[in-house]
Amino acid sequence: MGIVKEAISFELENNSFILAKTHFFQTPYIVHFVSEVACRKLRQLYLIVRMILSITTEPIMNIDYFPKTKVTGAAFCNRTNERAKLGKYIKIGRHCWIQEYRRHGKTSLVEQTIDDIHAENDTKIVYQRVHLRFTSDIDNVAKKIISAIDNLARTMLTSKLDSKDLHHLLSRGSEILSSVFQKLTPSLRVENTKLQVSTANTYDLDTLEAALKGLDKLANKFEFRAVLFIDEFQEIGKLKNFMQVESSIRECLEDAKSTTFILAGSERALMSQAMTDQKRPLFNHTQTFELSRIKAEHYQTHLNELALKQWNEDLNSKAFERIMFLTQRHPYYVNSLCDELWFRDTAPRAEDVSNAWEYIIQIAARENAHEITSLTPNERKVIMGIAKGINTRMRSADVVKKLNLAPSSIRSAIEQLTKSDRIGLDIKTNTYYVVDPALATIAIQES
Ligand SMILES: Nc1ncnc2c1ncn2[C@@H]1O[C@H](COP(=O)(O)OP(=O)(O)OP(=O)(O)O)[C@@H](O)[C@H]1O
Ligand SMILES: [Mg+2]
């Protein structure tokens, strides 16, 4: 059930109840009912609890509930199934590849899952994220990953060895590092009162492999699970000798006993190529982890909780539906839109949502000006059509007529737009959709 933070007991219809406020799944203020008798009036009780909590919880403005970057804790909406599944994979050492478009919550999911594992307190884990954007060559990739390994090694050493006895820590720590990072020349020192580990001073593929293997040995020795999250992994595929880098990483992935690798990237098509092309070293070496958009019902619970905190009432159902419709549940845009709405003194109505969306669109049009102007005229026509609902059987006579394009032009525009992650295909309904809802609105407005 998590750690109980506060408890309230009271009587209702001659039954006594205890309500406990916990940090279950890291979402504060989820309430558990411990009833001495069966409770038929759960809904009634739930409303009472929410009223009590809305009075006793901290003011909403002190916490960023709608961040534009990664999110964890109270601002994180649901994804309980994904968190449980990813948490399990991490613990059993199954390497994962998280597949989703830009700004859909990959980093947030990983970091929230790591927080969950820490809170469960049944597995000792150390975690580091490496961001490969702006990598220029192999040495640069090696340097970034090795720097994360150094941090992981430092965390394990300081938590295992007695840090009060500095002399012992340095001598014993150096001994251990030399024994696990065998092909390297690791060093341990104190810099600005902080312990620093440096496993390598040259950065190339050999040192990278040796450092990854050393990390695994150290984690194994200390009975830790080391989690290395390599974000924007598709950047490796853009380097000259990418096959060599991917081969080295594959070897370390295969041999790892106590390290779990999580790979993610925001360029979906390139990531997919790196993981599913039979000629690429990492083919079939990771568990695909598809991350779909958060369900409307989960957003409803989440946003209602935040509305209650802010205005002491549920979100108007028409306003909620409009948020879901305009943003298409794209998490970045849900947050951007709600951020505007939650500045209001009163709870928004549907028309307030539409007005705030206009403002979001203006900003998005400015931010994405380059992306929009780089589309070819045919790609624009196809995007406009899809945004307006011409989104299935794309080469049928009807669509050809409506778009006023030859079938071959439609096909190549769709191929290009899919490759550049601008449109996606919903396999269940066999319909195309514009990935970025702001682009979809701009396309409709300009058609
Ligand atoms: N579970 C969630 N609950 C609420 N908001 C979320 C959730 N997941 C993601 N978001 C929001 O979505 C946006 C993108 O999140 P995040 O940075 O985790 O995505 P990403 O896929 O890693 O992005 P990028 O492709 O840029 O690396 C942020 O605004 C974040 O706050
Ligand atoms: Mg990310």
C-alpha cells in the first residue's frame, strides 16, 4: 500500500472508517479505504475524501503540475500498467527499446518507473541517463556513456563502503575499481568534497566496451542492478562507423548479468530501423516497449484531481472532452493547454479551452515554422486531408479526387511523412493521423 503519510478516522452510517493518505505508485494523495465492514457507498465516500484532501493538501501553485519536459511524481498521469511492466523488465534484466514519437513521455516513463522501484525498496538499483543528442563521433558517444558509468560506479562505491573513513574508502574503492575495470586505469579521488570516479581517460570503442563490462562486474559484485538509459539512441545510426558502435553495445547487452539497458529515441523511424533491420547488430536484442497515448479516462481522473485542488470542483465534462479532442491526448500538448487553463481564477468551460488552444497554436506555429515551411506542396495537401478526416484508403478514387493528387504522389508523400514522423497509421482502425495536433489544427485553419 505504500508509506502512510496521514490518516483520518470517522464514522458514516454507523460504520467506522480509516482513510490513509499514501504515496502509492508515487502519486500522492491516493486514498485507501480500510473498512471494518463492507462499504456499499464507495462513491459517496470517495467524494468526501476528495473534499477533505482538497482542503488539506498543499496549494497547487507551489508544484509544476504541467511541466513541458519530463515529469514524475504528482504531475505524472497514470501509466500504471506500463510502469509495472517496465519495472519488471528492469529488475529481471531484460533490455528494452521504448518506441514512441517525440514528446510522448518516454523519458518520464523511465524516470517514474525508477522512482517506483526505489519506493518499493525491494531491489537495489542505480540509474543513469545518457543523452546522445549532439553526438559528433564515436569518441564522443564513448565519452558520454563512460561518464554515466563513472557516476554509477561512484554511487555504488559510496553506498557500499563506509564513507566516514575517507582513507579506507579511497584505498578499498581503488582496489575494487582496479579489479573490475581490468583493461582500464580507473582512479578514485576527492574533488570539492565529492568523491569522483574516472574509469578511463581515453575514449574509443575499446574503452567503452571495457567500461560497460566493468560496470556490470561491479554491479554484480555489490548486488546492485545498474540501469543505463541511453536516450536519443538513433543518433548512433547517423555516425560514420555506426555498425561498430552498435556491435560493441550488442556484445555488452548480451553478456550483461546485472545491467539493464534501456534504449529510446525520438526519431521513431530511425530507431525502428536500428532495432528491426536484420542487418543491424541490435536486431532482436531488445524487448520492444510500445508506448501509446494516455487513455482519456486516466486523464479525466488526473485532471479532475488537479481541478479540485485549483477550483474546488471537477473539470466541466465538455471542457474535458474538448481538451482531449484538440490535443488528441498528445501528452506535451495536454500539458501545454492545461498549463494555460490552470492560470484561470475560475474553472474553464469548453469555449475557454478553444480560446487557450488558439494561443497554444500561435506558439507552436512560431516554434515549428521551419518544419512547416520544409513540407513539399504535396505533403501539405496530404497533411491537410488527413487532418480533415480524409485518412483511410488513401489511393482510392474518392481520396485521389478529394486531394487532387495522383495516386503515386499520394503514396510518396505518405512514405515521406511517415519517415519523418509527421503522420502515423493507427493499425487498429487502419487510419492515418497527424502526429502533432498543433500541426493538424494549423493545416485545417490554412486549408
Ligand atoms: N505520464 C504523464 N503524465 C503527464 N504528463 C506527461 C506524462 N508523460 C509525459 N508527459 C508530458 O509530455 C511531455 C513529454 O514528456 P517526455 O519529455 O517524458 O517525453 P519524451 O518522449 O521523452 O520526449 P522527447 O522525444 O523530447 O525525448 C512533457 O510535457 C511531459 O510533462
Ligand atoms: Mg526524452
